[in-house]
Amino acid sequence: MCAIVGVYGSKNASKVAYYSLFAMQHRGQESTGISSADDEKIHLIKARGLVTEVFDDDAFKVLTGSCAIGHNRYSTAGDDSVLDAQPVFARYKLGEISVAHNGNLVNKYEVRNELIDKGAIFQTGMDTENIVHLIAKSQKDSLIDRIKDMITKIEGAYCLAIQSRTKMFVIRDRFGIRPLSLGRLADGGWIVASETCAFDLVGAEFIRDVEPGEMLVFEEGQEPQSEKLFEADYHPCAFEYIYFARPDSIIDGKNVYQKRLEMGRRLAQESPAEVDLVLPVPDSGVAAARGYAEGLGVPFEMGIVRNHYVGRTFIEPTQEIRDLKVKLKLSPVKHLIEGKRIAIIDDSLVRGTTSKQIVKMLIEAGAKEVHMRIAAPEIKYPCRYGIDTPTQAELISASHSVEEIAKKIGATSLGFLSIEGLKESLGTDRNYSLVSFDGEYFAGGNADSPGCCSSES
Amino acid sequence: MCAIVGVYGSKNASKVAYYSLFAMQHRGQESTGISSADDEKIHLIKARGLVTEVFDDDAFKVLTGSCAIGHNRYSTAGDDSVLDAQPVFARYKLGEISVAHNGNLVNKYEVRNELIDKGAIFQTGMDTENIVHLIAKSQKDSLIDRIKDMITKIEGAYCLAIQSRTKMFVIRDRFGIRPLSLGRLADGGWIVASETCAFDLVGAEFIRDVEPGEMLVFEEGQEPQSEKLFEADYHPCAFEYIYFARPDSIIDGKNVYQKRLEMGRRLAQESPAEVDLVLPVPDSGVAAARGYAEGLGVPFEMGIVRNHYVGRTFIEPTQEIRDLKVKLKLSPVKHLIEGKRIAIIDDSLVRGTTSKQIVKMLIEAGAKEVHMRIAAPEIKYPCRYGIDTPTQAELISASHSVEEIAKKIGATSLGFLSIEGLKESLGTDRNYSLVSFDGEYFAGGNADSPGCCSSES
Amino acid sequence: MCAIVGVYGSKNASKVAYYSLFAMQHRGQESTGISSADDEKIHLIKARGLVTEVFDDDAFKVLTGSCAIGHNRYSTAGDDSVLDAQPVFARYKLGEISVAHNGNLVNKYEVRNELIDKGAIFQTGMDTENIVHLIAKSQKDSLIDRIKDMITKIEGAYCLAIQSRTKMFVIRDRFGIRPLSLGRLADGGWIVASETCAFDLVGAEFIRDVEPGEMLVFEEGQEPQSEKLFEADYHPCAFEYIYFARPDSIIDGKNVYQKRLEMGRRLAQESPAEVDLVLPVPDSGVAAARGYAEGLGVPFEMGIVRNHYVGRTFIEPTQEIRDLKVKLKLSPVKHLIEGKRIAIIDDSLVRGTTSKQIVKMLIEAGAKEVHMRIAAPEIKYPCRYGIDTPTQAELISASHSVEEIAKKIGATSLGFLSIEGLKESLGTDRNYSLVSFDGEYFAGGNADSPGCCSSES
Amino acid sequence: MCAIVGVYGSKNASKVAYYSLFAMQHRGQESTGISSADDEKIHLIKARGLVTEVFDDDAFKVLTGSCAIGHNRYSTAGDDSVLDAQPVFARYKLGEISVAHNGNLVNKYEVRNELIDKGAIFQTGMDTENIVHLIAKSQKDSLIDRIKDMITKIEGAYCLAIQSRTKMFVIRDRFGIRPLSLGRLADGGWIVASETCAFDLVGAEFIRDVEPGEMLVFEEGQEPQSEKLFEADYHPCAFEYIYFARPDSIIDGKNVYQKRLEMGRRLAQESPAEVDLVLPVPDSGVAAARGYAEGLGVPFEMGIVRNHYVGRTFIEPTQEIRDLKVKLKLSPVKHLIEGKRIAIIDDSLVRGTTSKQIVKMLIEAGAKEVHMRIAAPEIKYPCRYGIDTPTQAELISASHSVEEIAKKIGATSLGFLSIEGLKESLGTDRNYSLVSFDGEYFAGGNADSPGCCSSES
């Protein structure tokens, strides 16, 4: 997942970036950072932790200037994660630069190895460092030309905010896999953010989506200049609608909550169940469950309560307190469930471990039958465009039939939305990226650095 | 609100108390504490902050012993709050004692002044200190007799867990205003907690509610001994069902979620609205909104998204980012709302300030009409049995008609559940405490130390 | 040890208290606190930690008013030390009160038990709570009369700063065991502090010592009023000169550094050694070592380096890194020591464990002979007037001859200052409290609640 | 300043590095870091703060392996210092590498600009990044050959510890400006550290200094292999003896404390003063003051007390509390000073601001005369080999005569050690680096990237 934000020409640039990252905290909780530029210098603060933990009043004394970019990071692979936070800052031939990146470069190892072969060093594990290197290595005279040069060398999913001391560049890859929107602040400044929910919080007006293949250049005293870097080959990621994005966000003109509702309704047609009650797995399954219940004409209830106080660190539970990990987060309303035939709606099923625990929880709460329905197709393939995703071996649907999985997780029945159903729910006006479901890579063409955006954690 | 827990005869007493307090975090987030007894000594750790913040692995090295009591505190009046955490520990004539208290003593100032007149000192602002003093001042020879003596001198709402080095005493006032339940742990230990959701997390079996006027005495090698201290005059607090308790808890045999559903259904009968969509104010309004939508036969959606990452401290927003306080927490799904007639369901209306901001938010999101419905009656009187509650002057319903309030908050229409409707929803088998609605105090008889449990924050 | 400060009539009262406590940090590092009064209310902040850790800018927004009292606490007995910080605040019959106390009440258990018998509760382990209780229990009408009443009931060593919402009372016991001085701030305010080094930091002018048996009353618009509560029976504690106080402080008109110099000179006469070099154990042994070296006419060097970065928590050393505890603090300059006969001067010898490690360290550094000299007499008796001090069984001099101890610690020779020598060094104008050396209690007359102020840690 | 440590072949490598960095904390307090290698991977933890603050038990679970290198950083220029901590880690063509560097590359900007011209990016402001880049850019096949290649491209002062997954390389520049010693641990492992005081703490045996121009290669199963990279042109930095190093350290076979003693004795010959008392500025002036007092035959006293509790953050003092910065650290023993003619000995005089405050403090304490003596020559030139040092314009001796400075700082008289006197005190067997005093650069030959190691802070 991850989130980026770029703010230009606002007298509160770094604070606007801060609130925007706060609104997009659901896209990444591991680390966060903001850099700002005040013509003289780029300032940077980044660290592990939530937005509300990393920044304090003193931070904004450092983060001066009318341009700021920021980033929320979803997760990191290694144990040395002090380094793996964005934006990435560097001094290079043309001065100072800072880069925030949301996406996944499918040719990152090729590029990195080529750069390393030529003598580059990589201080982190992030592919953002590739981008900075490619800009620095370019022989072009201006930053804008170097950025264009860099763009020709990277493949995959990317949304970029790049900041020099005076300008800001925003780029969305030609596939448009990750979302990116443009808005305008009340003080006349411009904002670009991964999700429109950021605009709502900072009071920005939504202008339009950044186009696939488009670059926006922000310069003092000018409107943002648009340049088409590539012919668009639009493949927005279906997972944004399935569970990445916040329900109040609008991606590609389509509201996330409503798309989930439609997926739920379709699921009711495709995979109905004779049940007394429909429950969502909170919070991402709520809208789909609403649609499913509506489709079946069966009552919907928020029958699983989510604990909002789950912190980062927990005292090790004793042997007497078992199955605690799911129970710390989710708790069933027994009175609703007892003696009932339940349909439980989740947004996806990856490894099956959480689903198993949820089914068990419902049965212990007295459910007579537990029909699990997934408001997405079976995830059979890892996805090259995602970050930190399971391998194919971990994907239970890659090697098991629906019936086998139902048995494994203990559900009375199990049903998935069909690929066709997903497509029609999202709208046939777009060729959504459905790699995880159908294995069809629309770019590059091989799957040797795979990964699937789904994650159960 | 506040929450208490008592654990007796468990080899993991303090950890069970910890998880129970975690499950009951919604009842109080200001401070928390646990004391434990190991025959030799009572150990105590308490501080400001959430359960997951205050306790770490080292804490459980200190909190040894097979008996532990704990407390979550809702709020404190003053600025010196390092002192205002529970349990309250003291050395007194018979040894060491620790007390955790959930409730509000209506005669606390009288008792405190009388104690102070006789030379007592009060180091905190908590009425729990009254209780410790009264036990210490009693002339009786045994702790149990002193506790009984103390009980004759306090009036109001109270659930108490009292711990000596070897025993635990649990008491619920005769009105049973605050909930308190008894459960049994898998290792044979006993647990008493304000809400049954604590039992679900620690894997305890629900045994029964502690009776109004009942004292339970826990001693080594014995079953809990029950003693009736008072004839019960049962007046459970309606606000527990309205919004204090977690929806999965069972109070007095009645599930909170289901009671809220019924209140919503009744509200639909009493105060219907011609709307296209019913939305809850999350999370406490969810079940009532479901009932209201069902009653009207109108769609229900989770059309307001709650941000789960709201932290303790926020960077001061700039003037450009207005109305941020509500927007940081709640965000509307515009696509659902645009052009619609909306019914928005909240659990109560106290000062009207939050309601006003929510109505404004919905209108800005494009709602054509906003019909606010409150799944509780008008709060016209402060409540003596609650803590840290507004004065009558702050209660908007005390001085304004429903129409006037509707106008003030900008709603197209406004409706409340009737007192009769509330009573019937909760069940006519009980005389619920409805002081805030009808002003009728069932004990003591005067209202000179008033307070209402409602709080909008 | 411990330290108190009281500030009255200064517009920066709590900040002056803060800097004063900082200057007296050597008297107590476990916890610290400041309370302030602004006519309406007493405010209090106290916690574990150093002065620079506990207070931040926000603290001084709370600690308003022109009167403040503060305390540094040396140590606490139990594990529940969140409670054992001063000042102690209480509401009592006449209003609010806050008390800071440096000393040790020899009849504290008697008083506490009597209070407990009458129904009092004790929430901490500090005898300061006794004082608050005695004031609260008094039948007198005014605070000043209650304080006088209280004073008749406590015995032992005490310096008190007592604060109501509008006044401050400062009292020194009739024996004058602990130091207490009066100074005047540049802004006209008054300051009372345990050591004059506090005055130097805050730019206060030293006025005079508070007299033994004297009470000073500070009231708005008046000079401090002095009242003699007792006929003085002056027995200042010799340990203040031996090692409690900072060398730049002046106690009873005598500078601490100079008194240590004189003790060292006298020790050279009484217990000379044929050595090549005199070294101090830093920092408390420095001045005495200078005097000893001068007396012998032998070079003095700072041949043991003290590490200033010793923090609170250390990673557990591995088995390979032995004897680390002393080595983390102290490190010998081998080149100075190699092949030399060394006299090493310490301020006292209690259990002998640290001395043993220092001797070993010097021998490993190449010392040919190590003659240990203690600039104080043998500690044979516990002291009733000190806090947290070893029992007689722990005092190595109580059960071993000088020769036996020398052998145990591995020193070539060992010598102590004689009691007579100490008396003459300090000055025969005073009857110093020498209980630890001669066992003669000057007040009360029995030694059943013993304790010695010395501590090796 | 800064400090480095390298540990090879020890089962507690990272803990040994930790304790070594703790012993060398005086060389740098801003940030610290340790990387360790376990054949598979290099692990790294670094952050702002003291050694005791940055590392906890969890850190050592990450820092596995039998080889570890570490660094203490003295200071950083910018505001973005999260980045400016060492060691610097990178992935490059041959795998992973980590580098810790103590020194200053005089050609760092030339090298950096050349690297940047070729397309390199610099993520920090540290010249350590140069070193990593040069290794990565080398065309050689093995790390050792790349290191040798790199060495030919850097000039200035450097001590390096370089770590791959399996080997460690330690290099000292041919001038030997910064100290570096080799020791052996009790468990057979090897240790290299900036100062021998680290060996004393971890119980390592001093083997020998690393030679100027020498590289040591540590490989599994072998003794360290020595290789001469350059003909030595030994110019150890005089400031190590003057004030950088801890007095118990031995550099180039010469003990720091003894050298300071000799400088003080020589200063007494060259610049005597008719005084009653000699005082040091603690702690770095102590040994020289001892020598000066001995030379004059005048008493020495520790007449200025240093406060050991000075923390990182201080509450802003009020206007009433002036000159607080020096007073927070240093406090005079008035009784010793009153009415006396004082010689005060400091280790160096850079800007003169601290000296002025010390003189003022002594006069306010009653000194009749204050003769300041500096146990080093006048600092007239910035030094290219130091880090973060003042420019020539800031050096008061560069533009003022001794008499003028005496007047400016308010001293009765002022005297410096002569350059000749310094040379003879340190020993004529070496050509010490005296750039700051005589302006003669022994390498490179121009002074265009100047800097002086002295710092008054």
C-alpha cells in the first residue's frame, strides 16, 4: 500500500502534508516522513511510528517552506528499518532532491544490480533509492529532463512526488495502478495525494485524478503544468476497491464504499446462502456485507465488535489465554449469533489463517452454520505490482479448491466473487489489474519477481 | 463510566486483570492501575495512559500473587492527575488494603467533610479515598465487619473490589446502578468485572451477575461466599445500554447490541422520517441506526467513516484547517449522501455541539435533508450517580424545545425516543434509573450534588 | 539525604524551585516534585527521575503562583515507588496543604501506629505523611497553631517546608541535624534551601541559616516572621561535611570543602603512610585527599577518572566483562600508579565492598602498596536520624578491627580519622551529631529504630 | 573528535562494542551506532543520543554475529541529523559493507563533487559516505583491493573500521593524526579502539598501537594480518593530549594525564604567576593545573565544582537567572577563593567566551586577582584535520594579542604555553601536528578547507 502526498504553494505546506498523511494512515503504519523545501534547503524528518507519534510542534519549526512532500510506509522487510522510511533525500549534481514513492518497480532488482555494477551504493532496501540514483546518473542538464530519463528506465507501479528546493514534480505510471488525485487548498496552494480522503480533511477541493502516464510540474507563480509522458494503458488496481482504500475515497471517479456495496450485491447473486443473518468482518468487509445482505434480503448486523485500543506492544499472553491475537481485535456479539445460520463477509482470503479463527469464534459464539463469503475472487497468483506480498506457496487458493478451503477453515460453505462479477461490479469501462486472480500481467510479461498485494495481517 | 476488575485464585492474576482492563478500555482512557497481593504485601502500579501504555513486562514482575484488582479511569477534574488513578492503596490498622471503585457516591462531600472535620486528610479528589477512610475509621475488629460498617455510610452508585493481602471483597450497591458480573477462569480462578466482554477475552465462563446489595468474599480454598448486605432496590442505569457498554456485553441478562436495536426500532415507530438512507454516528449509534432503518424499511449504510488512528496529541491546526476536531474522527462517504434525504442516528444529545458539526458535515457532503434521531430521551436533568457530567445549564434539552434544538444544530428535523419507549425497549421487568430523563431520584431524594453521565466528547 | 526548597513571593517561584532542586540533585536522584500555590489552588507535579527529566515547559504552565516548594528524594524502600515522591499534598479541614520534608523522624512508627490506631490511613511509606496527618488531626483553629501542635509530637531530624494556598512555613528541628538556609532573590522573593549551592545558581543572596528550633512564616506583604519553637540543642550532622553536601556549600558558616581539607590534614597526622602518591576516590574524597597529601608532603593526583555518562540502565554485562559495576564509574590512570606506593582516600567505609574493589583495581593497575585512609572515624553504630541506612550487622566496623578490615579489603594498611580528630577538624564550637561513630544519641535516648546515614552506593 | 571501535572474533562482539563506546562517550555525545555481521547479513542500529540511551536489550537481539563495529559522533552540522549517524551501511557490487570513520578528509568536497559529477548521490553530510562510494566505484575485484584503491583517493585524518559480512578491515592514515590501538579480549577476540580506556573497561589486553599507514585485516581463523599501505609520516594530533582523550588513555605509548602534568609544569616555568592558589577548570584542566601548582610550589585545590547532572534539555531560564549556562555546569567554592590571588588553568582558549564567564565567576566569588593560564599555545589557525571547528575569524588569538585577550576576558593576567614548551612536554621523538598553533600543514599544503579541532562548548 503506502501513501504519498505533495503540497505546493501553501503557507502551511508541512502541516497540510501532516494532516493528509494522518487521513491516509490506513495505507501504512510502519514509518512516516515529511520533507519540505524553502528555496535554500530541503528539510527532512522521518522515523518509525504513526503520523501522530513522529511529528511534534518542534518538527514544524524545522519543516519550513511552501512545498512539502510526505509518505506513509506500510511495512519493511528487514530488521534494520531505521533506514527504510521515506521520503529519500539526496544531494546530487543539480543540488538537493527528495523523493516519495508509492508502488512497486517490477524491474527493481535489474535496475539496482545494473546501478550497483556501475558502482552505485544502496543504503536502504527501498526501490525509491533506484529512482534517486537514476535521476542522479542521467546526463541531462535539467532536473525535469533527468526525471523523464529516469522514467524510461523503470517499470511497474509508481506514483511519485519529487521535490527540489523550488519545484515539485508528480508522476503517475502509465498503467495508473495506484491512485493519485489533484486538489486545491483554500489558500490557493496545490495538493496531490494517494486518496481523496486527505482532501476532505484539509479542506481541499478535488480537481481531478492525475492521469496515467501524466507528469505535473509545480513551479512558483504558475499553474501546475501537465505533460503526457506516456500513452496511458490504464489498469487501476482492483484491490484499491477491494480493501486498500478508505470507503470515503473516490478513485477514478468511483466511490470505494459504493463499489464494495456492488460487489456484495453481486456476490449475493453468484453465491447465495440460506442464512438468518449477514455479518461483516470489520471494518473492510462492512460495505460488501451490506450489499450481500441486501441482495439476499436477509438482516445485516455489526455482529463482530472491533477493539479500537489495540496498541503496538502487548504483554505476552499466558498459555491460559489462547487464540488471543484475533480476540484482541475482534469480539462477537453472542446474542445475535446464537442458534443462527450466519453469513460472514470478508474482503479477501489469502492464507486462510485469520478466516479459520473467525469461523471458530462464530461457532463458539453459538452459530449453527457459518457460511463464509469473500467479496473478491480467489487469489491464485502473486502480484508483481504490490509490496511485501505473499509468495504463491502461501496463497491457499493457488493449491486448494473452494471446498477444500471451506473444510480447512471449518466453514459450512465458502464462496468467492467471480472474476466476471468483480469486473462488472467495478465497471467495464476500465481494464482493471486482476493479476492476483487471473495471473495475466499486462506489462513486462513475466512473473519472476512476484508478489501479491493481499495481506491478512 | 470507569471499569473495575477483580481476579482471585489465578496463577496469572495480574495478567488476567490486564487483559480484562484492555477489553474494558472503552469505559475509561485517562488512567489505569492494577494492584496485586501475594500474602506478604500488596503491590501497585498505576499511571496516566491506556492499559497498553502503562503496563510492560517489568510491571508483571512486580505484580505477583494470585489476587489482583484493577481499574480504568474515565476522567479527572483537576490538573494534578498524577494522583487521581486507582486502585487506592493504604496501610491501616489491620494491615494493607487496596480499593477499586466504579461509581459515584452521592453523599461524598458530606462524608468527606465529616471525615475532614474529624482530622482526616484527602490526598486525591477521588471518592474512593472516602471508602478507604471509612474502613480505616471503623471500630470493628475484622476487615469484613469494617467493610459492612463502611457500606452503611455511603450512598449512591458503587461497584467495589477491595483487596487485603489474602482476601478479596466485591460489592455492588443495592440499586445495581453500575453492572458487575462474576465469571470463572479456565485455571479455576474467579473473576469479577464491570462488563462481560472482559470474560470473553480472557476465556472466562460467565457465572452470573453480582446481585444488587450483594457482597462476595473470596478466601483461599473456598468458593466465593455471598452475603446480602441490603435488600435489592434494582435500578440499573439505562445509559449502560444507551452507550456506555460495549455492544457484545451482557448486562442483567440483556445484550447491549440487541437493546440498542430495539431502541432504534421503537424510535422508528415514534419518530419516523421520510428519508432515503439511515446512517449511524459510529460506533455507538450503529445498532440503533440498524433498528431504525429496519423499522422504516429504508436502507442503512455505514456512511460515516471513523478514523482509528486518532492519537492523544495533535499538532495545532492552522486557521485554514477548520472544524478539524470532528473531521479528524469522522468522515462522510459523500457518494452515498449526495442528493439524499438522510436520517442520522446518535445515541444521545447533551450539549448539541457535536451534533451541530455532524449535521454541517452531512450538508457539506451534499445531503438534501438531515433528520437527526436520538435513540434516547431528552436529557433534562443532571445525574447524581455519574461522574464528571455536565451541569443542568449545559444540557441543551433542559432549556430548549426539540424544535429549538433542531434549529440550533441545523437539522431538517429532530426526534428523540420517548421515556416510555426507552422503558419498553429495555424491558418493563426492571425499574431503570432514568434520572437524566425524568429527574426522579430513587435514593436520597435531593439533587444537590448533581451530574449527568452523558458526555459528548 | 534528600533536599528541600521553598520559594515565596517570586514571580518565577516554580522555576526558582526547579533550578534549586537541580543544584541539589546530588542529595537525591530517585524522585522529585514541586508544588505551587496561586491563592486559589495548590498545584503539584511529582514523579520518579531527575529534575531535568520530570519537569518540562508544560509543567510550568501548571505550576503557577508566587509560592513553590520542592523536594528531591534520595531513595525509597519498596517497589511501589510511584507513591513515594514529595511534596505530599492533602485537603484537610482548613483547606489545602503541601509538605516537603528532609530528615528522619525517630518516632515515626510510634506516631504512625498511633494515628493508624485512631483510624488514619497511610497511602505511602514516607514519614512526611505523619506530618500531614498530625496537622490535620490537631484541634487548633489556625494552620500555624496546628503546625506548632504537630511539632510537639515528632522527634528526630527534620527540615520542613509547608505550603497553604497563601502562606509558607519553614521549620528546622531543635537539633539542627539537617542544614537549612535562608536567602533572598533578586526580584525580592525569599528562598529557603537545604544547601547554599542552590542560592549560587539562582543568584540569591545568602541571608543566614535557619536556626535550630526556628520557624519562619512567609505571608504576603510581610518580611518573614521568625518564631522560636524550641530552645536550640544544636547537633549538626557530621556527615553533611563528610560527604552529603556539595563542596561549595556553606553549612553553619563552615565551607564543606575546607572542612574536608582539614579532615585530610588531621588524618595525615593521625594515620600517616609511607607512600609515593595520594589519590582520592572521586568526587567526595577529593578535598580530604588534598589535605592528606599536603599533610604528608607527598604528591596528590586525580589518579582515578570518573565516568560522567553513567546512566540509569545498563545492558547486562556478559560473564567475560567482570567487576563492571565499579569499572563503569571509576577508571585508574595506570601510568601514575604503576610501581608506586599509593594512599587512596575515601570519605567513609560502611560495608567494605566498594573499598575492596577499588583496592583490587589499584593493584591491577600496578600499585606496589595500597594504603587506604578514611577521612572519617569507624562507623560502628546505625544512626536514627538518617534515612535508608544499613543495619548494624552490615557495618563492617561494628564487628571487625581495623586490621581485620584491611585484610578483608586487601589493603596494605588501613586508617581512620579518630573521633577526636573529626571533632577538632569540624570545630569544637559545636556538638556535632556523631552517633554513627560513638553511638551516643542526644535525643530520645534509645536506639531501637536505628539507621546510619552512610551508604556506599 | 568522534570514536570508533571494531571487534572481531568475539562471541559478544556487539556488547563489547557497546561497552567500548560507553568508555569513549567523551569523544562524542550526539549520536551512536553499532553494526554487526553474522556471515549472512549486516545488522545496524544507530540513532541520536548517548550510548546508554540508544541501545537496549532488544538491540542486542538484532546485533548478532562475532564481528561488530561502532561509532560515537561528536556533532552534526545540519538540522536533519537523523541521517548523520555512523556506521554507514551500503549494499554494493560485492555485497554488504559498513563503515565507521573518525577523522576529517581534507579533500572531501573535491572527492564528493567528483563523485557527484559522475552521478553519485549523497544521502548525508558525512565524509564517511565518500569512503563507501569510493569502495563501490573501484573496479577492483576484491574488497581489500577496492579499499586500497579508495585509500589512494582520500587525504586527511582518518581511522577506519570497515566490515563486510565476514571480514573486518582497520586502517589508520599515514600521519597517524587520530589515535587507534589494538587489543585482545579475554575470549580470544580482537578489538581496535580510538582510546585504550575502552580496553580497560572490557578487560582487553593492550597489544600495540595501529601504525600510521597500516591496515589490519581480520579474517576467520587467522591472526590479524598487517599490511603497510603507506610509509608512515607520523604527526599525532597534539590536541588528543591537550584535551580530547581521557586522562587514563595511553596514546603512542604516552599517558595523557602525565603529558598534561608536564604541560602544566612547563607552563609554570614559562608563565609563572604570583598567586595563593591554583585551580583547574574541571575536568580537562585538572592534570595541567596539578603540574602548574607543583611547578610554582603553590597549593592546588579543586576549587570549581562540576555538576554531574547536566541534562540535554533545560527549562528556559528567566531573565532573573542570568549567566546560567556556565553556572549550571560549574560552581566556585567561594571560601577557598575569597581574598586570594588565583591562577585558573584551562586546557585551551578558542573564542574566549567561556573564559570570560569563568573569570567573572571567580571575581564574584571574591578572588583578588585572576591569572588565567592556558596549558596550550595560542590557537591562531583553523585545523584541516578536525571536524566541526571554528573558522579563523572566531579564533580570538588569531586577531588579538595576549594582553588584549586578558583585557577582554577580564583576567589580571593571561599566559599560554609556548609551542616549544608544548613540543618538549609531549616529547621531541615525534613531529606532532601543531597546525592550530603554527599554521604549518604537513600534508596537502594548502589550507582551503580549514577547521580547528578546538571547541569551547
